[in-house]
Amino acid sequence: CMGLPIPHDMDRSRTMPRTVIGCDLSRAFLDVHVFPEAGSARIENSADAIATWLQAVPPDALIVLEATSGCDGPLMAALAARGIAFARVNPRQAREFARAIGVLAKTDRVDARVLAEMGARLELPVTVPSGPARLRLADFLRRRRQLVEIRKAEKVRRHSAGQDEITEEIEAMIDLLSARIDALDRKIAALIAEDRELRRQAELLNPVPGIGPVVLATLLGELPELGSLCRRRIASLAGLAPHAHDSGKWHGTRRIWGGRRKVREALYIAALTAARRVPTLQRMRERLKAKGKPPKAVLIACARQLLVILNAMVRDAKPLAP
């Protein structure tokens, strides 16, 4: 593990800029860059190497990393354990920031420097770390999604199997995958029931129309910020905040993009039912339909309002009003 040039005895007065460390992640390594000291290093992406490196990181530092699924788990767990703040940014946002400052090259070392400068120049929201129970829940949810995708592909192959023996083999595989998915559903439900915080939030959200077991688990595992942010920030985090596209007298169509896709998909599915059974959403749906809004735009608006309602319920620890 290569050490970073971060002296412990330096005078960190209010005039000194905050130490920001950009981390570019891969399965094998972490490339890190320290701002303003301008030190760089490559660290093995393992729990032991990360723990050794973090001993030299100031406790008030800000770590900036990209949302790289499957590679950032050990780093985020170590940062949460030591109480070091970190910002997990969208890779597209980081790439656009690099272009904005004139950085066109893309290597691991360059990306780490860009992330450090991004954290120093912008007011990035600090990511709420997930507890061990939420991390386990997120892992099982990811495995469930993988099996669902495999089952979907097998169902498509069944129509072009050609031979009866192949069809039987595919159907046996579908049955096996369905059994494994059911077992994971039971495991996910048990994980939620075992943790006091997850169980408390589940009891609040479960009675809401449209919040089924899969949607509930997705919200608990993939959106730990629920209840801790304002309605605009939580909608933006889920990718349900409409973005303006205007110029002069011309007003373009508002569109949503970015955010956490799995959370957005889960809320969209929940809105299919909630828009017909929750009075606030019923009125919104009818009002938007009367204005001639497309059905998909109506559902997205209902999904956003549903998220706002769920966020307020968790924040205030109050169930949905009858």
C-alpha cells in the first residue's frame, strides 16, 4: 500500500482549504488524488489496504468517488466505520465536469484528480452511509435482480427452442430460478424484520397502496436518505425531478434523467396503483389528464409526489393519513 503525503502536524486553520480526496475505483485498485496537497497513490481495493490507507487520512476530509456498483463496497464500508464524509457522484456528472474544466483525457489517475477538483470546487451533497443491515439488503436485492433478468432471458428463449427436449430443459431452468427468487424474497423479508430501523420504516410504508414487498425492499435498501432530505433533493436523488429545457421565448419539454434508476423504476410501478387509490394522487392524476398530459408524464408526476409523501412519512414517523 502506497502512503499519501498528508502530514498530521500541518496547521489546518480556517484559511486552509478542506482536504478533498478523489478516488477512482476499479475491482483491483483505488487511484487517489489529494487536494490541495496534490499527492497521488494507487491502493489495492481490499478491506485491509483501505483500512491502512485511511489511518493517514484526516478525519475532516471529504472523499469523492463515482457510483461504481460492485467496486465501491469495501471503501464505503470503511469510510462509514471511521466516520469520514464522502460524496458518491454520478459518473456522467463527473465526466461533464471534466470536459467543463478542459480535461479530455481519461485514465484512472486523471479521473481521480478530476474527482478531487470537483469536490473542491462544488458543494457536493454528502452521501448518507448505509448501515450493515441496509448493505446486506442491497446485496440481496442486486442478486434478486440478476436472477430475474436470467429468468426473463430464459422465457424469451423458450419461444425459439425448436425441440421439445430443449423446451423442457428451459422450463426446468425457469422453475429453478423462480424457486431461488422466492427463497431470496423470504430472505429479504427476514432481513427487514430483524433490523429495528428497517422494520420501523417498513411498518410505516407497507400500508401505502402500491408499496409491495419488492418496492418496499428497494426503497429501504437503495434509498437510505429517505426521510432525511427535502422534497426537491429526494426527488432529484431518485431521478424524478423534471429538468427545464428553455431558451428565450421557447419552452421545451421538461424531462427527467439521472438519479437512481432502480428506485425510479420501483416508484413508477408503485404509482400505477397509488395513483388510483391515494386521494392526493387521484386528484393530481385527474388534473393532469384534464390538461392533456401524456399518460407516462402523468405517472411520473404521481411517482414523484408519492416519493414526497413517503419521504414526509419517514421524516415525521407518521403513517399515511386515511
